[in-house]
Amino acid sequence: VQLVQSGAEVKKPGESLKISCKGSGYTFTGYWIGWVRQTPAKGLEWMGIIYPGDSDTRCSPSFQGQITISVDKSVSTAYLHWSSLKASDTAIYYCARDDGSGGRYAPSHFDYWGQGTLVSVSS
Amino acid sequence: IVMTQSPLSLAVTPGEPASISCRSSQSLLHINGKTYLDWYLQKPGQSPHLVISLGSNRASGVPDRFSGSGSGTDFTLKISRVEAEDVGIYYCMQALQIPWTFGQGTKVEIK
């Protein structure tokens, strides 16, 4: 199992961005994929989770309206998208896979993580 | 659900035990009988990785010196004999209720 994330990004406030997370070595559509933000100030923050099989998505209220989580099953890739970045979006973003032991409706923990994508937003 | 860890930092002599506490603002026991509390370790410069799931299940490849215990709102991660490779930041995380939430992290260092 591998989750490979896209590379570091440097953006200006107001710009859009989509980062990716490509899964391999397992049946991509059968396991929830989540996104986690890490900053020095707030530590690890769970942003949301998506089931690639049918794009069922659960998003944290803290990030609702600020981000879009999506997948493209044809390329086994999950995405995290911002339409208008803010300086406060500067962070490392990790994707991670739920282990599937809880089945379709009960994700519970991340057994594999991507390497992280550093996003820097500054004017 | 708010997750509170203690201590926030810990310096341990190799071979000695270590213990980290995690408290949740509400019970993490689901009606299905499972407790949705996990422990993750983030080693320096790496992504986090799973150590303990569902309160007490060691993840694949995790040495048996790691153990998780607790119920309801109070949980503990114990390392029976700390080794140099155990340094990093340990996080508890609840997955009972969306949004899943992490504790602040406990930094473990070697004396």
C-alpha cells in the first residue's frame, strides 16, 4: 500500500490550488481516504474523509466551505482543493487511508499515510 | 469532542517505562461496543503512523512494548521499556464523532 502526494506548493492569497494523493497497492475504491492538516500552532487537525467508491464525503465544520474533497477513481487519486487560499492555509497536508476494518460505514483509524504536501501561502 | 493529553513532554531514560494519558470530553464507547480511540506516533521529519487502534489493538509491526488501555473518557499509552527509536510526538485521536479530533501531542525524548 502506498499513498503518494503531490509536491510542495507556493501560492499567493486568493489563488486556487488542488493537491493530490494517489493510492496504489490496494483496491482504491474500497477504503476511506482522509485529509489532515498540520501546523505548529494547532498540531494535527482532521479536515474530512471521502469514500472513493461513491464519493460519500464527511467534512469538518471547521473546514466546510473552505475546501473541497474529491476523488477520481479512474486514476486512484484523491484531491484537496481550495478556490481561494489564505495565508492561514499555510501548513503540511497529509492524506491517509482508513484501514477498512469498520466496513463501509464506520471508518475509524488511518493505517497508511502519505508523505505530506507543504503548502505555503504568502503575498 | 475535545482531546486532552498529559504530559505534553516527557524525557525518559532508555529501558525505563513511559506513560501518556489522554482524556476525552465525552465517552468514546460506541453502541457497537468498540471504543474509537487511536494512538499515533510522528517521528521527527516523518508522517504520523498508527500505533494503537480502538483503544488497545497494536497496529501491524508495532513492538509489544507498546500497549493501550482505558475506557470511556480516560486512556493511557504505555511503553514498557523505551528505546531510542521511540522518540517523537504521540497523539491520541478520537474517531467516534465527526470531526475526528486529535490531542495536542506528547513529545517523548530520550534523557
